[in-house]
Amino acid sequence: MTYILSYIVCIFYGILYNLRGYVLFASALGGVVARLMLNSLDGYGYMISFFSASLAVAIYGEMMARISKVPVMIYTIIGILPIIPGRGIYKAMATLYQGDINSFTTYGLETLEMVGAMVMGLMLTSSIVRMFKIRKLLKMFYLRSEERFSRN
């Protein structure tokens, strides 16, 4: 049931972002992938599960962006929505409003750790993909410059 709701929520967010057709349904599937990864690694701690879920979303987004020739951010933004730690943010703000600074600190730091793990997963995938792109471009430039110098 959780996965179906994640899919539906991602479809509605995709509609808000004016996505259509195949891209709408494929980006919503990224949200299901994220939720599935988050729930399957729940016993290993929230840091590992959030890191792995965002890593899975980023890899899925990179692959689907290459297939459908749209920007990676479309798949990443829609896919990451079901795992945003909204409950932690809400609890932190509610305890701050009530004046309980100790609980606010606890919930706030847990939420920041979750978000930090998500950011690290997204950045790791993006950096690796970018590294291979730059390597490929440098290789092409090097081969072209060798051809240019070998003609002379």
C-alpha cells in the first residue's frame, strides 16, 4: 500500500511540474524505487537506509534521463519526494513551539543527518557520472588534438 501511495503522490507532483506521458510515469516509478529501498534497509539504521535510497534514486534518474533524453533533475526531484523526512521536521518544529529544546535538538539533528545522507547519495552518483563524462570528453579532445598535430 505504501508503494502505491508513493507512486500516486509522485504522479501528482509530476503533474504539478507539468510532466506528461512516459516521463510522468517513469519519474513516479523512481519514487517507488526510493521507498522500496528505504523500507528494505530499515533495519540497518536510518543513515544507511536514506543514503541507499537516495543513491538508488540518483542511479535510476541518471539511467532514465539517458533513455528518455530529459534532464536528470526531473527524475531525481520526483523520485526523492517519498523519502523526504517530513515527520522529523514536523516533530522538531512542534517541540520547538512547545518550548522543549532537548527534544527539538534531538529531532532536528536526526532530520539533518537524514537529509545529509540523502545529499551524500545524490552527490556521489552525480560526481561519478560527471567524472566519466569529463574523462570521455578529455579523451575525445586528446584524440582530436593528436590528429591535428599528426597532419603537420
